[in-house]
Amino acid sequence: MSPERAVDGAEAEPDHTAVRVALWRALHVRADPPPHVIEDEVGLALADPGDDWRERPDMDVEATRRVRASIVARARFVEDLVEEQAGRGVDQYVVLGAGLDTFAQRRPELGGKLRVFEVERPGTQAWKRRRLAELGYAVPDWLRFVPVDFEGDWWGRLSAAGLDTERPAVVAATGVTMYLTLDAVTTMFRRVATLAPGSTLVTTFLRPVDDVEPEQRAQLDVAVRGARAAGTPFLSFFTPEQMLELGRDCGFRETRHVTAAELAERYFRGAGDGSMPSRGEEVMVAGR
């Protein structure tokens, strides 16, 4: 649910955080040794940051190694989950706060088995569709863009776009909950929990600064202050226990905490450069 800005009535652009995530995913391909957890340079092409993008302070290879590992691990985990659920017959995939998500462009063989809904603010989505067209990416018939006002009836707009609430779906909300109030997170979870049995919510959450690795606290604190200064403050932090309890209270039958250590074991085993995700942002999977 990335914020957006408009200048002098011009078409909105994605928030700087969405661009940064896209660049970190590309930096993983450009700077980290193979095998890569995820190969995504489509987001880099969409953002079109200029030839000197790697000179940005937030693209320092060493300083961002662990947060970069977290970003690519969560993306790979979600796509592995979608593929697993598709193998079980689930054929709907909802990306909340899609931003510069590139699943549809990179994974057409999997997307073609699904109906994919990208849910995002109208200006951001219009910008993205324009950039996709400029890059030569057609919009397949299985991909639905759902422009919404997240303060309004976004769930109704999603249903109107073709989401069948009587059939299971995977709903992903990565990098979203920290920008929402507790009430908004609760509302989102409760709505997803009304989907048919067999549905899955996969979401990330920020842990409180004093609940992450000591060596990562300074970097998370900088991120918190930077988000506030940019006008997109982090509003919600959860311990794993709080997130799991919230999922259960909102109506999910099963909730599971996916730790940074589990992601490291799955995707960075044997990495010789010391890459491993930070527990600053972790994952919950909740099932209907």
C-alpha cells in the first residue's frame, strides 16, 4: 500500500520505498554471488533510476547486505508459496500494495495458471501501466489491475474486479503492515479471513527496534527516522507473538511465524559472503 505523490498535477510516481525495494532486488543480481534467491531486474527497468543508481547511499553493497537478503528472501518465499498452492488447485493470487511487483512479468508460466490481482493506488498503478507499455510488456488476460483508495472500500473494488470470495486465494501483503495503524491491519486481516477455506494470507511485519539483532538496531532506527522524515512513517510494529495472536483473533485457523533463520536456511545455506536475512522484518503465514 505504498504511498504516492503528485507534483503540479502530474501523474503520481511510486513512493521512494517501492523504488528502493526494486533496486535492492536488482542489486542482489548485480552484486551478490550466484545462485541468486530471485532474479529481478524488471523492477529496475520500471524505476529507470539512471546509470548512477548504484552510487546512491542506500545501495551500499556491504551496509545493505542483510536487509537486501531479507527483501529477496521474502519475495522468493511468497512466490514459492503461490506455486505450492497453485499445485493444490488454488487459482487466485492477490498482491496488496503491489507497487513495483514484477511477478506477472517474470513468472508468466505460473501466472497463466492463476487469476492475479494487483491492488494499488490509482496514480501509482497508472504510472506502472504506462512504464510496462513503454518497456513492451503486454497485459495478459489473467492479470487484473485494481486501482483503489485504501481508505475506502478497496475490498469491494477487489470483488468487483473478479475476485471470487467463494474460492480459495493466496493474498500477499509484504512491506505493508508497518505503514498501517493497528485498526487498519486488523480490518485487512478480517477481510482476508472471510475468503473460502483453503485461502492463505502471507504478510510481513516489522519487529520493534529493541527486538532485532543488536547489530541491526542502528540500521532499523535510521530506517524508522527516514520513513518519518519522508512523510511515510512506520505506524505498526509487532512481536511474533502479537502478530500470531492477531491472526488468530481475526479468524484464521492456523498461523505460523516464518523466522529469518528459517529463510536463511532455505535460501542462503552455504552463502560464502555472509548474506542472511535480518529478523527486523519477518513473515507470518495464516490459513483458512
